[in-house]
Amino acid sequence: MKRHTFEPGKLVAALVVLAAALLYGMDAAGQWDIPVLVLFPLICGGLFLAGAVSAVTYDIRRRRARGGEPARSGGGAGIPG
């Protein structure tokens, strides 16, 4: 089976949507009384958090990829190459 890279942003988004679904399901079952206005900020805030986590992950991976390349030798002292 082909492996893929771990993406924490997608994990955060999935957990937030799962939590919202759990709250909505409990409200529909009559066990909790959740106002509708609670679910919208939960979803919006969770998607914002997932986007921020994805941006940080992308930045970290990009910096690691750049840092892993061998440095170019300039050939002389202080001369960029």
C-alpha cells in the first residue's frame, strides 16, 4: 500500500467536524440543548485553526527541504556563488 504524508491540518479539520456532528446528533436525540449559533462559530473557528496548522506545516516542510540541500561553494572567501 502506498504511504502518504501526514497532514495535521486535515486531522484538525476532521476532529472539529466530528465534534460538531456529535453535538448536533446529541441535540437531535434530545439529550442536549445546543443553540444553533454555537455550531457555526465552532465550525468556522475549527476551519480557521486547520488552515493555520496547514500553513505552519507547509512552512516547516518547505524550510526543511531547503535546509536539506547541499550548500553551493562560492570558490572564494566572501564571494557568493
